[in-house]
Amino acid sequence: MDLLNTLVDKGLRRELPTREEALAVLATSDDDVLDVVAAAGRVRRQWFGRRVKLNYLVNLKSGLCPEDCSYCSQRLGSTAGILKYTWLKPEEASQAAAAGLAGGAKRVCLVASGRGPTDRDVDRVAGTIKAIKDQNEGVEVCACLGLLSDGQAERLREAGADAYNHNLNTSEGTYGEITTTHTYADRVDTVQKAHAAGLSACSGLIAGMGESDEDLVDVVFSLRELDPDSVPVNFLIPVEGTPLAKEWNLTPQRCLRILAMVRFVCPDVEVRIAGGREVHLRTMQPLALHLANSIFLGDYLTTEGQAGKADLEMIADAGFEVEGAEQVTLPEHRATAAGGCGSHEGGGCGSHEDSGCGSHGDGGCGSHAGGGVCGSAPASAPASTPAAAPVAAVGEARTDLVAVRRRGAGTDLAPNA
């Protein structure tokens, strides 16, 4: 296919494709999806080999958010039965992080629901960062606390934070349809504050909210221009109790095409499969590793994810390897230069040593706002048992794959990692 050959050539040169080419990737048929994955996989391997970076989420404060993001289980007015608790103490957060680090994660993402942190909240998070770094040499820490005020990014950087996550989520043209309590410009401003403070900026999107192909391309091109160091790709989990509970628009093939489009537009950035991979990619998750070079390990903010052991087995069985703490995530030209999402000459996506956090749903503040949901089917259920759910078609709800988190941070039970 001439389109794919052209996109591979551009990706290997870190050259921006046209909007028409990006749209054409999304318009390919299911019959062509393996060809699309193979082509984007060549670009992924050029810049990241067969390494997969593991990230681990710690929900510092869950629920009771005053923002009205339609996709989020922690939103104002949500009736989703999620865990609700106030700030974890530094030692509690450090203990939660230890489980993920023991499972192979090299980055801890500290997330808190809410519009944005107060100065006192920044002090709290600073203490938590110190506690985690004191006990885990070399660990990377990303903060995800919502909209930042002047000076707060600098304070987080001084406290030892390596990155800050705040997702754009969707295109500027449709942003007002999913959130009214803050604006798209507010989100852009926070990412710029983080970047200016020397933090590794992380910003991504949520697919599956009823957006058009044009909206998806718009937000990915906006991200490239914004210059984040990593791009988490989230797939909406339509949670009961939220306004988007009926939006079941994704298939595994659609998710793969979206990930491939992001990889072609941002060839040498850390692309992370964030919230929703278990629900929407399902048994095709291993194919997505040929497109993205980063995932979250274990559970998300308010919902359960695939078992950490299953994640590690999936990576190994697919022929990939977990990225070690001593390895630099991004290619040398990105790790040593202040490039950006291709906005600079020879750019590409991402420049700092690593990415950030953020996932749709349980992923990070500013991704699924202060934490939507991202669940998975129990990892122990064999696919061949009579109780196995049928394959879903577009528009078919798979609520059986969404489980509210009842373990880990904020509970007395051990986390899943």
C-alpha cells in the first residue's frame, strides 16, 4: 500500500505526515489492519527497539471532584460507585508505589482528583515525592494534579518531580461538549507551565467519546505542536453514572488504527497505551505493543486493570522486553535535545528522558480528568469457559469488563502489580 510505504519512510526520517495521510490511516479497513500495524511497527522499532516501559499509578485522592468532565467517574455529580478518600499520607503513597516498582515499573504517577492543587496540596505532594525517592533510588515520579497556578510547576520540580501530566483529551473544537468547568486553553496553559519549569510534559487524548476522525487528527496534531515528551492514548470506558455511559464506539481494530496514526504523527515519542486497553483491545492487546512502547502496570485510578503478572507475560510472549531502570526511554537525539513533538527541525515527539503519566480512566488527572475508569475482565477467567462473554460489535456495551477498584491505595488490601 503506497500510503503505508510513504508513512514508514516519513516516520524513519521523523517527518510529519499530512493531515490527509493521518486521516487515511483511520479510514483503512479491518482487512488492512495487520498491514497498518506492521508498518507502524517498523517506525516503533526504529526508535524504541522491542522495549516496553512500565508505569504505575497511585491515586493520592479519589473522587469528589468539582469539575464536570463527562467521561470521568470522579466528576461532579457522578453516581459511579468508586472509592472516595482524601489525601494519602506520604508513607501510604510510598508503600503503594513500592508494589508497582517491585513489578518492574520505572515510573510512578501520582494522581489526585480536583480542579487543581492548592499550595498546601503541592507541599503534600512534595513530601510524597521525597518519601518515594528516598526509598527507591532512580525512580521517576510524575505528578498529575490538575490545572497548575503560577509557580507550582517550579515547586514540584524543586521537590523532585520529573514530569507532569495533563491531557488535552479531545480537539479544541469539541472540547466544550465534554467539559464546561474549564477550557481547552486552560489545559494547554498547564502543559506549557510544566514544560517551562523543566518538567517532562506529558499530554494525550481520549478516543471513543463520539468524536470524528477529524477530531482525532486535530488533537494529535495539536499535541505535536504543543511539544509534550509523551502521549498517552486512552480509550473511553463508558462508566455507568457518567454522561457518556452509552458511548460504546470502539473495536479492537479501531483502537489499533488510532495507535498507528499517533505513532506515524509522533514517530519517536513515548506513546503509552493508557486507560481502556483491556476493555477495548481485549485479546488484541499484544498487537498494540507493536505500536506503543509504554503501558500502565496493574490497576488504574478507580477501576481494576489486568493483573500485573498477566501484563508481564503478555510482553514476554509477544517478543518484547521490559525496559530497565538504567535505560533511557527516548532515542538519544530526543533525550539530549529539547525537541518536541516534531515542532522543531528534525523534531519528532518528546525530548526529555521520559514520559509522564495519564490515562483515560483511571489514568491520570487531565486524562480522564481526575480519573475516569478503565477496567478489565478478571485475568483468571479462561476464554474457553461457558461463561465467557461473546465478542462485542460496535455499539455493544461490555460492562462485564469494567470492575471498580477495591484494592490498593485507599484500602487495606494489597494492590495489583
